[in-house]
Amino acid sequence: MLSNSLTEPLSCFLLHQGTLNVRINVLFLLDSLCETSLYVGLPDAPYVDYVTRDLAKIVELVVPESREGVLNLLSAKQVSLKRESEEGGERS
């Protein structure tokens, strides 16, 4: 079941269960899922819109405001920049 807000189930998992490594892997999974869905042109892929809409919140969960968060910062920026460039190109 897919929630209207992608961050509700993700925030619960990422904040309470996920290590920093798990958090960045979830971000990479979401990125890959969205990229493949856009490439294939899946019409029933609402999670792409959810990820795009909630990307800032997801990144906040993956890169916490602590010293430990720095470990995921560069990777999260790469995914975020990639998503923004795709949004400007393919999704316009």
C-alpha cells in the first residue's frame, strides 16, 4: 500500500531503524526506481511524483544534521542534482 506521503513510512524507517549506510542505500534505490520508471515510461508509477515532491525531506532524513550526516552528504547531493536535472529535462 502506497501512502499519499512517501516520507511517512520512510521517515519512520530511516529515523528509527536505518543506519547511515541503510539510509543512503534507500536513497539510491529510490533514485534507480524513478530513473528506470521514467526511462521505461511507466504510466502507473506515482512514486516518481512522490519522490520528486518529497526529495528535500528524504535528503534531510538521509543526511541528518550531525557530524555523522557528513558521511552521506556527497552521495545525497549527487542523487539530488541528478533528480533535478532529470526533472528539468524529461519531466517538463
